[in-house]
Amino acid sequence: MTGFFYPRTATGQASLLPAPPWYYSGDLLTVEYRTDPAHVARLLPHPLLPAPQDPGAVALIWADWQSCGPGGEELLDPVRAQYRECLVVVRCRFADRTYSRCPFIWVDSDFALARGLVQGYPKKLGSIHQTRPHPFGRAAPRIAAGGTFAGTLSAGGRRLAQAVVTLREESADNGFVNAHPMAHHRWLPGIEKGAPDALAELVASGSASVEAGQAWRGDASVELFESPTEELAALEVEEIIGGYYRQVGMSWDGGTVLAPTPPPDPA
């Protein structure tokens, strides 16, 4: 049987994912805000600790991606290359180093969901939309001062979040919350009833390469909505830090195991 991911077959043609490296090009719309640090702490399983500085900082990121494997065949079959996602990023501390961490993320395609599970992202299916820039016409904003961009997220038939960012000036970066390597957990429940997890490891992962266009920042607003099956609204907005827009290209080519078998939570 061959193929990087399910389903594995004799030819590997049906595998949902090619082997890394994976390449991404896309537009990121980011809103950073502060919530009660206790809300973030509740999302950090042992042995992760809150970030020592600004522990209540949160980034809500919309991303409109085109992606492919090493051969790039997906680019000629766009349904296999294009997807959108919305993710929540917080920061944490492990072994005296600060990491970013994604506790919630929604995507709109099966291959993106499966790819995230390999990496440790807790991806779920959702409906994600964001304003696209374009250099011509009145039907799209420019990536320039005065450009206004919006993002919406829904899942399970319910609106979960919406945001608006109006660009004001060029920026050295597109925020600080998502500026570290990711610390994620990869979990797989045991198959036997009552058995421990068959896979339980804390991993670090980041981009193998990055290139990016000019970042812009500006004024932002964001609203979160309750849902009986989601917990995003618990990260209530107390203070807006800023909004950002940036076009990026990156690649992912594996991660590092930080803790193969995390010790049990003393609580």
C-alpha cells in the first residue's frame, strides 16, 4: 500500500494528501485583540503555560489559500488547490520559549482538514469568506490606505464571527500573536474502549520558508457569536489591538516532537 495519507492503495492515486513539502500562497486578514487571560489559560493543556507577556492576546485570522504539493499538479485542477480558513491563535510558554498555538480553526475542504490533522491543527469544517483585493474596478478594495476588508465565519449553520479592517498605513509586520513557531498536540484516541490515546504528543512546527509582501495595518472591529457546538465566543473581545492585511507565500516540511508522551495534568 502506498500514499502519504488515507486512503492508501496499491497505486497511491487516491491518497488525500501528497507527501510534504506543501506550498501555500494566500491573503491573510488578521484582527488582534485582548481577552481575559484566564480565557486563554483554559485552552492550554499541561504542560503549556500562558505567555509571560500579554497573555490575553488573541489573533483571529482569515486566509484565502492556494496550495500544492512538490509537483504542483493541484494548480491545474483548482478544486484540489484552493480553500479558505479561519483560525484562532494565542500564545503559550513551554521550556522557557514562547510559542503560538491554534486552539480553534475552520476550513472548507477535506484535504485542508486532513493536512491540518497531520500538523496538529484541530481543524473542523466551516464556511469562510473574506473580501478579495484587486487592482482594477470598483468591486474590490486595494491593498492601500483606505482599503476596507471584511471576513465572516460560520459553521453548523450558525454565524460564529465577523470582522472589518480598514487599512491606514504600512506596517513592519502583520501582528505579533502568530509570530512564533506553533506548539500543537497531535491526539488519536485508542481503538479499544477505555484505552489511553494511541497517539499523544506535543509538537513544534513552523514554516520551512516564507516570503511576504508589504504588510498593512489599520482600524478593526470584530464580533463573536454564541453557538451550542463551539467555544469561540468565550474568547470575548475586551480591547482591539489592530487589524492587518498581508499577502504571503510559505512552505511546510515537517515538525519536531517536543514531548512524545505529555505527563498527565496534575489537576
